[in-house]
Amino acid sequence: MHRLVPLLTLALLLAACGSSGKNFDETRVGNIKNGHTSRVEIEQWFGMPGASQGLTGTTNGAVKRYTWSYGRSTHGGASTKAKALVVDFNDKDVVVDHAYSEQ
């Protein structure tokens, strides 16, 4: 999961610079189970991702990555909310790794 930290940091920094991305329901993040949760379930819970990319050469068998990010800043930055979710899937569309971060 350490390879996702730079991506999450970038997503949070971009999201914290105003309102961006599409809000998603983070209360379902705890339901994600590596090796069990399907891509269809993820899409039902969080909607379509803001970004999707193919992956190659991963050690965990991930071939696809979905990323959601949302940020909102109010009162000139006095109040900021940012969150990001990254989910990796294998060739059977099953979650093999995921990370969630918020500030």
C-alpha cells in the first residue's frame, strides 16, 4: 500500500485547493475486504470513479485502479475537508488492495 501514499497525498493536496471532485459516501470504506469485494459492489457503494487506470507489473496481481477524490474549502480556506479512496482490482474484478485518507 506504500505505493499509494504519493497518489493519496497528491489527491488530497489538489482537493484541498477549493471544491473539486465528486463527493462519495466514505461510510462504506470499512466494508471493503481485500480478496472478497467485487468491482460491481464498489461501483454500487461509491459510484463511478473520478479516475480509472490500467496497471501492469504489480506484485499483488492488480490490473486496474479506481480513484475517488473530493475536496471542499470554505471561508478562504479556514475550513477544509478532503478525502481520497484508491481501490485496486485483479483480472477477476475483485479488490486486491485499497486505501482511504481524509483530512
